[in-house]
Amino acid sequence: MLLAIDVGNTQTVLGLFEGDALRASWRLHSDRSRTADELGLMVHDLLERDGHDTATIDGAVVGSVVPPLTGTVREMLRRVLKTPPLVVDHTVVLPLRLAVREPSQLGADRIANAVAARALHGTPVIVVDLGTATTFDVVSEDGAYLGGVIAPGPMASQESLVGRTSRLTRVDLVAPQAVIGRTTEEAMRSGLMWGTAAAIDGIVRLIWRELGGRSRVIATGGDAPGIIALTETVGTVEPELTLVGLRLVYEANS
């Protein structure tokens, strides 16, 4: 079995694969203060709770956008699984070409998303990942990763708004009943949700214009379902897209 770990700025997502089947997944807070031992105990307990044994895991792959945690996760896997993980970046074997000027700056999550979207949905394809940042990744018709767009995610936008105002407080990111908010809370929720949805549609249409035609649009990320329901351009939500991409990169390097 393969353990795939996606280390994001807000959450760390773990997925356990048997072949191409995702048997279990878990989400943890990305706590930079955790030691390898603490993280190892958590992973061991999660596996055991769901009826899995570390002895059955013969491989691990990590995609991390949090450098302080990358080494911690690598050390944890060395201790718990007794096997060094594949750490995904631009230097490993990839089942697509990176047609960008500075591939060393490309996040592992964006690489994995592009790989998975191409494999699952064909090309051309756009991936919208709603997390701490809202990212757009574009794969051309001939299967090359062209680059994309990075914008603030809805949670990051909310933190900035609350932090810079005196009377606004945090709201749940749930779809509003209407665009026009009748209370301050409704107005803020509308701005965050409808604003993000409108930005996604606007950026996707601009990408389509640059590509010279429409393409499939796939969404992923923890905040995706509620916001994507408000969009007009996104066709499919793939909650575990990044984990699937990490698995495919691991297989390309095996």
C-alpha cells in the first residue's frame, strides 16, 4: 500500500492507496511546531483506528508547500514506515512536461493537481484549487503544464478583512441565500462566497480567451464544494485530486 501526504499551509491531507483505489484519507492541521515523533504517533493512531497496519505500507510520497514541515514529515516516515518517501518537486520524473520559466518555484500540489487532472479528464484542462490560496493550473491540449494564476483564497481574504477592520468578525463559509446581504454577516458572507465564485468565472474565461477555446475546468480543495456551486464555468469537483496526483507521480518514479 502507498501512503500519500499533501502538506498544505492550513491542512495536511493523508491518503492510503491500494493500487489506484483510495482506501482511507485523513485531514490534520498543518502545525509547524509538531515533531516527527508527535506526527508519527498521530499517523500510527489514524491508521490503526481505521484497521490498517504500518507493516502493509511499502511506499510513501510527499508533496509539501511548507518547507519547515517537509523535513519533519520525511523523518516521521523514515521512523514509522522504515522507508524513505518520494518528495515531489520539479526534479522527479513527471508524466507531463513543465513548460514554465522557473519550474523550481512550482509547488508540489500544483504539479500533482495538473498530473491528476490530465490523467482523469484529459486535455486541455484547468484546475482550480481552493485552499489558503486559490490557484489555477493550466494544461495544454498537448499535455504541457503552461502555468497559471495565484490569488488569495476565501479564508485568507476573510483573515485580511477581519484583521484590518474594527467591527467585522469571522463568518462561516457557507453559500448565502442571496447576493444582497440584509445583515453585516450576510453581506460579508456574500462578498467572500460570491466574490470568489465571480473571480473564478472571470479568470477561467480570461484563460479560455488566451488558450483560444474552452477547456474542462476541475475544482479541488477544502473550500471547493460550497463555492463551486455558485460558479458557471467549473464542471467537476474532485476532492482528492492532489492525492491522486501524488500517487501518479510516485508510480512514474517507481
